[in-house]
Amino acid sequence: MKKEHMIGQALRGLNRNRLRTFFMMAGIMVGITVLTVVLSAGMGARERIMERVRVFGLENLMVWAGGPTDQVRLGQGTGGTPGVQVTTTLKIEDAQAIADEIRGARAIAPFARRGDSEASWRDRSYTTPVFGVTPEWRDVWDWPLDRGSFITDHDNQSMSRVAAIGPTVVRELFGSEDPMGQMIQVNGVPFEVAGIMGVKGTSAGGGDMDARVFVPLVTYMRRVANVDYLSGIRVQVRDLRDMEAVAADINALLRERHNLAPGEPADFRITTPTEITAMVEEMQGTFNLFLIVVAGIALVVGGVVVANIMLVSVSERRKEIGLRRAVGAKPRDIRGQFLMESTGVTLLGGIAGIGLGIVGNLVTKWLTGTPVLLTWQVLAAGVLFSTAVGVVAGLHPARRAAAMAPVDALRS
Amino acid sequence: MKVVRSLRISARQLGVHRTRTTLSLLGIVIGVSSVIAIVAVGYGARQEVIGRIQAMGTDLIMVTPAQIRPTGGRMQVRGTVTTLTLQDATVLSEELAQIASAVPWASRRMPVKFQGVSSTTTVLGVTPDALDVLNLDTAVGAFHDQREEVTASRTVVLGPTVARALFGEESAVSRRVLIGTVPFEVIGVLRPRGTDLSGTDQDDMVLIPLRTALRRVFNQDWLNGIYLQARSEGEMDAAAGQIRWLLRERHRLDRIGADDDFEIQTQAELMATHREIGDTFTTLVGGIAAVSLLVGGVGILAIMLMTVRERTREIGVRLSVGARRRDVRTQFLAEAVMLGTGGGMAGIALGLGGAAALAVATDWAVQVEPFSVVLSFGFSLLVGIFFGVYPAHRASLLDPVEALRSE
Amino acid sequence: MEQALIEARELSRVYKKDDSAGVAALKGVSLEILKGEFVALVGASGSGKSTLMNLLGCLDRPTTGSVILDGKEVSGLDEDALAEVRNRKVGFVFQSFNLLPRTSALENVELPLLYTDRSDLRGPAREALEVVGFPAERFNHHPGELSGGQQQRVAIARALVNDPEILFADEPTGNLDSSSSEEIMALFTELNRRGRTVVLVTHDAKVARHAGRVLTMQDGQIVSDEANAAGNNTSQASNDPGADRQTPSPNAENQA
């Protein structure tokens, strides 16, 4: 049969028994609807989970001042003992260079901290970590702000003396009084409380992350600690997958800036959240597998229904098949005809299924609040799979049809 | 027409029209089995996903001496509260049912030296249970065992950062290092873990047996903290309460009316994430199952409608040879019930089988939720019966002539 | 003597069901049909006449023996080659018309054309319908809207559309009333007069009388092969004095 006639013949064949066609379409529609909803809702849920996990600082790496074999390191989340020699080679200019030259870095948060400092207000005092930071600190750490404002670029430019304090500090210094606008002393230097941080909780190591005082980086370095070097830089990467590459780029950049010869031990360290990353990757893997399993179930369902109805259709169209053979159709013509019918049906049913799946998405969202994400990949999957099911499900019935002897088929 | 005869006729009808019966059954079987399998697999996947977060310590309770504010980091010792002891840890783990195990620890920042190279790092003294409770793993060599703990041996497990600083690419195992001024033998190196949630480098530490730390290195008889693993996440609050009560008693705080000389904390943020992810997953699976159920119901409806249309003529014949309308309805009801029940049970069997097969294939903790079985079976049965009987009821109201004439 | 258009050699057809010995519908039949002949196969029900025609028309394969069409052995051909034969060389008309339901007359006639390399199906189909005298205003009607006689005309047009060498018809008037039957037989007669070889099966003596040669069958074998001078025949062999002929009966008439 010439190709241009094949589609017409298939469509006419489907039209001849509309009820049967409808039910085959319904079969695949079921499968594709479930597939669409599964993929959309699944991807939506995965996105939401990723958002949540991002809080773990998944996309961040740390650059620490000081190599592994130096006497004392600062800013590792632990305090150093004041007065001991520290590494002085990590500068604000290094942070700027990273911001300018490393494309994989989305945000840079340089910071300085020299052990713990004494914060006092009136007659109360409390020893706590004090960090000199930039506005990016809140982004890269996902640190919540409860009231007032955090450190701004302007604060750093003008070296202003403002502070944002954590809930534990509020409790220890102010009790139930309102800290906003009050003047506190940090190691003797006066600061105005401009913001109150939200609750961040306990760190994995048992540290109290609500015991914090944040002041502008430049102010801290020049007025409080009297240093010209950083303790570290936290870098947020654009894409989780590039973590190692970005770390390598920063490593190369800093080695060059610090004039380190090859083989010379570095005066800085870079650490990445390997354990957390591994966990998240495994989590995503499990998620994806689940989606595939469910989608597979849906497709098998659709395919089985279509195959069954096709078989019934073939046995009930014996006379037609016999007739076609009698007028000269080759077995492959018959096979092709039925295959094309089944593929056409599943394709139409698949498109209807996608439409119904979109409705299903809205229903799911309304019923359960799960976010749904409809992408072109989901649509393509629907179309692709419905075609595939049509071919596979139609294959056996098509072969059976082709194998019938004309004489037997015509006998009724 | 007697009920039994009616049933027999219905059964035979189902057997005669095998194709039609099979198709109708198929709709129900598929609807029921797919929902059961999906929910079961969803359970397993959810356990997998949240299990990973759990491994990061959602069931950990951290007890530290008070006023020693581990400020932003792990092992900062400030002030001199020295009341937390090894006996406290033992008592807590033995007497509190909600506690599965306890890991007492002590730590200081000290230099670790090897052949002239020195690296100042966190020296952590822990008991062997730390391996499980803190989710540690050795990349090479071994961790401390009970014997080394009891004999206060001078063995150390290095974190990868320290190992690399001191030994470069060479093997560190069996080498000797100095912790402070005390010689130690390296028995293992930890698997890299990278930065933790608060930015601390977890690879920058060395671990020695707790007793060794207390007696030979730090020369102290008090702890910097105790990690306690709760038996289950749900019991954390109860456990925390019990811990506080027990420690206050042991430290005789009530007698002198003092505040707690310790602090109890949990990984609140981690737990919140744990819970949220679990919930997200549950609603996702629920949503998928609901959609499958609905779609399956539509499928059953379609098939039922098709078969009844085909049989309008049959209804006409029966009416014309003297069957009462009631007889026709009974026949169809019986058929629908048999079909629905048979299909439903076959669906349950298939769903269970499918769940079992998936459990083997994916290695997940696949578990069938009884609710899904009941719901899908009930729903499919209802739909099948209603749409099997209602159209037949409509057809039975026709004149026999009209019914016979329909195509 | 000219070469036969279609020749049967020792054809036999045995139907076996399960492990039984089987029923022999045809027992070693041989015959020759020349171009232009109008042949009728007659016999009682079960005589094997339909079986023989199915074999000659390449709808079925013989158990033993061979069929030779236009000098080529066709009974041993593979399915694809056989399909070609059915498409080009042979046209079949059935007792129950076997038109595709819910399909127009025109599309029904186009059916054999689908399995050729031609792009234009409409043209030849229209022509075929015109040749059989089917009214143009009914070209788009479905079988359900046509009378028996009209349906059979469509079936004949379909059988002719690829210009086959032989036209086979199995009880073509079996489902028709007498006036339609007459019209259809007149059509066959006309087609034969224009040179088409026609072989038909019938149990109706009146129908058989249109043919120029009548083969009678009984129990799977040919028991008589007679010429019917009153019947039709455009084959040259009708002028052959050596053929076995019966004297025409006085009542034989050309029923037109």
C-alpha cells in the first residue's frame, strides 16, 4: 500500500467502529493521565524538597584562612585563643577577586571573626561570637531576620557602627526589654542595635547559632579586632553539580594571588559539603526511581488495555481481513494497517490523556496542596510513550491478523 | 426467579461472553491493583528518602555543660563547669528507656605532630558507639573497639584533612603521631564528610578513646558533652524531660535550688526538614493514588457502559420471552456483584504481588497500606456495581420491541 | 491448441480436524480453462465445487496437486506472491457480497487498488462502477443504503477494478431476488462477451445455463464436463470440433 493511503485507511478503520476506538483511546488515556500527573506532581514535590534541603547550605563551600598545618586557625566555627599567631593572608581583595572572576560563584560572603568578644549593655555582659560581615551573609547562610535591618553595603562603605544581634544575645543582655536602637559595647566599641536576627537554632555540633552579633566587616576589622585580614569566605555556587569545579577554580585563583609555588602548601583551605551532597543525591535518585516505577505501572496498565481491545477487534474483523487478503493484500499490508490503527489510537488517546492530566494536576493541587510542575519533558514523555505503547500493544494482534488464511477468515 | 438460579444464570453468562467479562474484569483489576502497588511502593520510597536525613542525626539529643556556650562551633570549652561525668552518661543510657545509646565525649584543640609537621586540630575523645550514633565511617583501617576504650589505649583515628596535612598521599595507618606530647598509633582514617550544616569542617579532627583523652591527654575527669540517641524520634521530648530530671537529681541541683548546670538541645532544624520532606512525600503519593483511583473508576464506568449497550438487545429478548423487569435487574446485579468482587479480589492479589515484586527489585521497605486496599476495593466495587446495574435498570424499563430494535 | 489460461492438475484438498483422518473435499481433480470461456461449476451441497473454485481463485492452497495460472505454478508461491496474484490476475465475487460496512461504494471498489502502486484510486474505481452500470448518484452510499442487486454490482466492480484475467463468482445470485439475479447474470454475460473469462459456482440450473461450459461435481470429483451451445463463450475453443459436446436442449435460451 502506498504510504499516503495508509493514514487515511487507518483513520477510516478507526471510524468504522467508533465505540471500540473510544475504548482503546480510553485505555491509553488512563495510562497517560496518570503518567502526566505522576511526573508533574513528582517533579513539583521534588522541587519543594530541594528548596527545603537548600537550607542545609547545600550549595555553599567554605574558604578558610590558614592551611592545615598552621598553628592556629580561626573562623572554623570554633574560636581561637586570642593572642596566638594567626594567618593574615586572606584579604578582602581576595573575596572581590573571587566575585569578579569565578563565574560559577553566585554570591560571596567574606567574614572576619577573632574568637569571642564581650558584648555589654548597661551592667550586663555576655561573651559571644562576633562576626564582621557583608549583606551577602544572610543569603548564603539563609539566616532569618526578625526585626529591623541587617548589615548593608552602605554600612561597610561608611564603616558605620551598627549591629544585628541574635535571640540568645537579646535574652542575655536585654531580658524582656526592647533592644532596637539601643547602644551596646563590643570589646569596648559602641554599636547601635539595628536589627534582631530570627531563630536559627542549634548547629549539628551542638553550637548555639542564636548567640551571634553581626557588625559591618570593615568596622570589625578596623575598630574591633584591629586586623586587615579575613577569617574566611563562604561561597554559594550557581549549580550544585559544579561544586568541585568551582572549588578547584577558587583554589587556583587564590594560589596565584598569594604567590604560591606549585607544591608549596596553601595558606588557605577550601571545604565542600560532601556528606550532605551525597545524601541529597541519593535522595534524588530514590525519588526519581519512585517516579519511574509509578509511571511504568501506569503505562503497563494502558498498554494491557489497548492490547486486549485490539485482540478483540482483530477477531471481530475477521471477515474484513479475509476480504482484504482475497483482493490482494499481503500479510504485511494487514499487519501495517492494524499497527497503524493501534498507534493512531494511542497517539490520539495520549494527547487526550495529557489534556486530562493537566486537569488532574489542578485537582491534585487543589486536593493535596502538592505543587505541580508541567514541563515540556512531561509532555514529550506522554507523546513518546503513547506511541510506543501503540506499537507494542498492536504488534501481537497485528501479527495474528496477518497470519489468518483468507479462506478461513471469510467463512463466517 | 429464584435467587440461586439467577446467580447460576449470571455466572454462566459471564462464562459465555468471555471477552466481555475479561474486559470488565480488567478494568477493575487494574484499578485496584495499581493503587495498592503505588501506595506500597510510595511508602518504601518515602522511608528511603527520609532515612537518609535521619542518618544525619535527627534522633540525637546533645547534652553539654551549661555556660559553656559551644558558640557556633563544636568543641569550645570556656568557663569551668565540670559537673558532667562519665557516670552521668552511663546512668542516662542504662536507666532511661527512651535512650538507645549514649556517646560521652571530651575535646580540645591541640597540635598533632608527625616528623616536624604540625597541625592544630580538634582532638575528640569518644566511646566506640560514636561510629554508629554519629554516622562515622572509616575509609581505611578501623575504628576503636571496646577493648581499646577500656584499656585507654593510645590509638587514634584521623580525619581526612589531618591525615592529608601530616602524611600527604601516603598511608597514615600504623604510623606514629604525637598528640600534644603523647605518642599515638594511627589505626584508621575517616571517610570524608565535608562541611556540616553550620559550616564546620567535619574532616578536621582526630578521634581517640574517651578514657585515653580524659586520663592521658587532657587530664580532666569531666565531659564536654554527651550525645544521646533516642529510641525513636517521637520520644525525643519525653527523653529530654527525663534527662533533665535525672541529671538534676544526680547533680543535686534541686537541693540547692540552682539552675541547670547543663543544656539539652536537639537538631530542631534537621528534624523540621525531616518531617516536612516526609509530609511532602506522603501527600504526593496520596495525590497520585487518588488520581489513579479516579481514572480507574472512569475506566470501569466506560467498560460497563459498553457492555450494557451491547446487551440491550439481549434484555429485549429476555423480556419478550417472559422475564420480568425485576428478573432482568436481579440478573445484572448478580453479574455486576460477581464481576466486582471477583475483579476486586484479583486486583488485590495482583497488587500484593506487584508490591512484592517491586520490593525485591528496588530493595526498598515496600509496605502495603491496608487503607489503600480497602479504599480501592470498595471504590471499584461501588463503581462497577452502580454502572453495571443502573444502565441495565434503564434498559429494563424499555418496551421489549424497542430494546430488540436497538443496535 | 492454445495454452490454457488456468489449469488444475490432480488437485486434492483434505480438511483435517485434530487427529482424525480428515475429510477430502476434493479428490484428484484436473481440468483446463481457456481464455474467454464462461464456465459454470454445478453440484449439490458438499460436492466440492466451492472448494475447487477457492483453489483456482488462489484463495486457498491444495493439499496435493498444483494450479497453473497463465503458465506459472501458483499453488507453491509464498504469501506475498500469492497476494500479487489475487490482486492482479484474479477477481472474486461472493454470495454475501462481503462489502465493507459503513464504507461508501466508491471506497469499497478502491480496496484492491490500495494494494498496488497507484496513487489515483478514484479514477479507476469510478470507471469500474460505470462499467457495471452502477448509478453515479449512489457512489457515496454505504452498503446499508443499497439493495442486494446494487451491492453485488459494487462487488463485481471491485473484482474488476484491477483488470484481472479471470473473474470468479461463488453463488453470485444466491442472496438476490429473481429480477436482481437476472440483472446480475446479464452483467456477467456482457462481461464475458467483451472477452472476460468467467468461472462461477452455482446450484441453480437456470444460472448455469448462461455458461457455455458446465462442469458437474459430485463427492469431490468432476463427473461431467459439457459444452452448452446455448450458453456463452468467447473462447476460440468453442469452434473446436474435437471438444466433447452435448446437443443443446430445445429449451435453452439466452436469458438476457
